[in-house]
Amino acid sequence: MKTSKTKLLALSVAAIFTAQIPLADEINPPTIASSHFTLGLVAGFKDKPYEDLDSADKQIIAPLVIYESERLFWRGATGGWKFVNRPDLEVAAIASLRGSDGYNADDSDFMEGMDDRDGTVDGGFHIRWLPSDFGLKFTMVADLADEYDGYEVRGEGIYVAQAGNWSNQVSAGVIYQSEDLIDYYYGVKGSEARPGRPAYSGDATVNFRLQAVTNYRPEGSKWSYFLGGRYEVLGDEIDDSPITDDDSQFMILAGFAYTWR
């Protein structure tokens, strides 16, 4: 059963971080060297696959907040507790905002008569193993606020390179999204069906993702500047939906931040 307290928490978090910052780990990679707090600003563009979506609703302008300590962390829109915190291995329980998925029906003329598909709060765990420049990351999360009532599993390969004041991180991954998640964000209920927009119920699907972030921090400075991008090939169950018009999506972000240690 959906509880009003859980729903209120999800909406409150979403109101503060209306645009999820999904590359926060890459903008400021986890470290056990020292506790630090980072505050910055991010601007960018995320191309959603929905039909006739207003370009203004694809723009991202949001604060970047990162806090890192030996056990507790907050990275962009993901917070957690590290059960294992070693230079080569991080195992953590996490909660994160799914704020960049979904839409408001008035975002597109094509969506007239549809119910809004809201963001939510996911909870789960991740394991990040980075013994050298190459590593792996595994994440599993499920809906905590009973919006889509499903789950997502992600597996990624990571490459990290440091050259002077520059740091770069590239990752490629596979994302499994459950039937409930697909049906909520890309399905069309019978009551929403219209000519040219038939009822649709999606199944579980697999997406493929490639992303990269470059971070520059001048010698001795607490300021850093970053540029990142993500390209995702969407699964057939998303592509087949009558409310989508593309089988891929991309995102680009740029910004700056100041770090206190």
C-alpha cells in the first residue's frame, strides 16, 4: 500500500532536485582520502524519447551537491551508507531520486489525455570495484514510493585515467528494467488510448549505455570544471511504445564546483 508519508518524502525530494544529476560519481569520483563537501551548478540537455516533447522540458539546470565521508555520502541525487570502503572496493546501501524519467501530460500535445508519469525515490545497493584503471560497478534499485512498483539492474565497465590536472572516466553498461517500470513510464492505459495512440503494455527490456566525463581542477585550486555526456540505446519495449518517437536518447552536462575539505 502507498503511504502518504512515503509519497510526501518522494515529492519533497523531487521538488528540491527537479533535475537529477546522474553523472555525479564521475564528476567527483568517490574517495576515502578525506571527507569533503562540494557545491556547484550544472546545466545541460537530456533528449527524452517521448513523442512531440517540448524542448524546454529537456533542459537541465540544477545545483550539484556532493558530500563524502568515511561511511556516509551524497552524490548529486544519490545518498548512501558504505558498508565497505576501500580504495579498490565500495559496497553501499543507496537511495536515489529518479527525477529525469517521466513527463507531465501538458509537456506535449500528443500526451493530451494521459496521466502524468512522476519521478520517485529508488532504494537498493551498489558495488564498485576498481583495482586499477579498469573496474566494474553493479547496481540494483527498486521503487520505494510505489510509483512504478518495479526495479532496475545495472552492470557497468569503468575506465579511469588521470593526467596532471585532468581526470577522465568512461563507462559502458547494460541496464535491465522490469516490466512494471516500462509499463509505467512508456505504457498507455485503456482509458488513455486515442486514435493514433493505442493502448500499450510493455514488458521488461534491456538498454545499453555509454558515458564519459572530463574533470579539470587547476593545481592548488578548490574549483573544478567538468563536461560529461551519455548516450543510451533503448530496448525494443520502449521503442515500440506509441508515445515514443526514438530508440535512443542522449544527455550532455557542463558545470563547475567548489570543494571544501
